[in-house]
Amino acid sequence: MDLGLTGKVALITAASKGIGKACATSLAAEGAHIVIASRNPEVLEQTAQEIRHISNSAVSALPTDLRRPEEIAALVTKVLDEFGGIDILVNNAGGPPVGKFEALSEKQWQDAFDLTLLSAVRLIRSVLPSMKLRQGGRIIHIVSSSVKQPIEGLLLSNALRPGVVGLAKTLSLELAPYQITVNNVCPGRILTDRLLQGPGVQGKIAQGLTEEEALQELTKDIPLKRIGRPEDLGNLVAFLASQRAGYITGTTIQVDGGLIQSIF
Ligand SMILES: NC(=O)c1ccc[n+]([C@@H]2O[C@H](COP(=O)([O-])OP(=O)(O)OC[C@H]3O[C@@H](n4cnc5c(N)ncnc54)[C@H](OP(=O)(O)O)[C@@H]3O)[C@@H](O)[C@H]2O)c1
């Protein structure tokens, strides 16, 4: 199936590793020009080199801290200067810190708000004029299965990510007249540093399990009986970003091996 992504310009944030990197890799493999952004410049450039090696696409790496509005504005300005427009925004961000309610400070709440919700607002605000000019676009948010079922110990994620989903659903209506689609993708348990360093794995290591045993434990309640791979997300994101997905908007789709069992 030709996804019609050749020559499209995609901005993928938080993309030096993990899920964001997999989304960028899938989009580049389909012929999109990509811009990746995250904080550590060395890791980001290394990732850009890797993607250049496996694709014929232009790949730019622009170090950015998504908590800082001025850095988001500068990022989008550079993309527009270099590529002349943006067709696809994959709005990914690092996960907020773990912690229960009484352990979280005011600053942690504010940082998580900036990173998880306001970065999405600021990115969309910056890319929208270009998408409108191009008479179409794709906005895809990477959220979490926590928007369908809260995850113990991840209060900030549980509280703030539903705001991203509400934003996306509302924008899917507001932006439909411009042929701009807005969708959310929810990772379940995906094998990245975030999962390995998170409470699920670390909690089991603290009880004496090895990392491998902890991961085995975490597959037990997943119907497909495996931890997800970042490319499981990348494949869906490439499809949602494509011309083929032009009639899909306002959806929230989990990629979780069947973990979330709610009907909606
Ligand atoms: N993996 C899972 O099982 C899972 C499940 C549900 C939801 N999620 C969510 O999916 C998203 C991606 O997770 P992942 O597993 O791919 O994590 P990861 O492997 O730890 O990668 C996180 C990425 O975010 C970047 N990042 C972190 N803070 C940033 C900031 N302030 N500004 C810009 N970039 C930043 C990191 O680069 P720098 O550190 O260099 O900035 C890195 O590229 C997260 O929001 C996570 O909570 C993951």
C-alpha cells in the first residue's frame, strides 16, 4: 500500500529514542522528510544519523526542551525556514515523573503541565498556519493507555493526558473544515527506557526479580503475551499520518496487545 507520504514534511518531538524515534523511522521509511527534536543534542544527532542511513529522506535534528515555549516557537520557525511548511505533527513528549498525590510538589505539577499539555497546545498553535495554507494536515498525539484506565503510581500522567485527548477531540471538530485530522495513539507497555525505568519494572526489581523476569511478569496480563515494540506504534502513526487515513479523525487508539479491556 502506498501511503502517499513521499515528500511530506513531518515534525516528530521527543524523538531521540523510544516511541518518538520509531515514529520518525517509520515516517522516513515511507519517504517523508523528518525533523526530530528532543533535549540532548548528541543523542538526537546520533538518531538522525541512524535514520539517514536507512532512508532517502532529509532528516534534521533540532535540540529543543518542550517545556520551554520560546524553544518550541524557535523549533517550528526553523522547520518552516528549512522545508517551507509542515504537513505532519507527531506530538510526543517525555513522560511526567511517577509519584502518588502527596509526594508531588507544585513545581512537578507545573513542569508536567508544561511538558504534557501545554507543549501540545504550543506546537499546534505554531504549526497550524502552515497546515491551513497547505489545506490539510495530520496531528497525532502520543498519549498513554492511562487515558482509558489510570495506571497506579502515575498520577501526573493519569491527570494530564486526558486533557490532551480533550484538546484533540475538540480540535478534530474545529480543524475538520481545513482537512486537518487530529488523533491520539495510546501506548500500552512498550519496551523503551521509560518502561525499564518505570514503577512496573523497577518495583519488581526491588522485590528481587531480574529485569528479564520483571518484563515476563508484565506480559502476563497482556492478551497478546508480549511487551510492545516501539515500531508497533511507529506503524500506526505512519498510517494515521498518511493520505490513506484522511477520513480518520478524533479517535483515540490503543496499541497495547489488548491490555485495556474497556469497550471504548
Ligand atoms: N514506553 C511505554 O511503555 C509507554 C507507555 C505509555 C505511555 N508512554 C509515553 O510515551 C511517551 C514516549 O515514551 P518512551 O517510552 O518513548 O520514552 P523514552 O524512551 O524515555 O524517550 C523519551 C524521549 O523524550 C525526550 N524528552 C524527554 N523530556 C523532554 C523534554 N522536556 N523536551 C524534549 N524532549 C524530551 C527524550 O530525549 P531527551 O531526554 O534528550 O530530551 C527522549 O527522546 C512518553 O510520554 C511516555 O510517558 C510510554
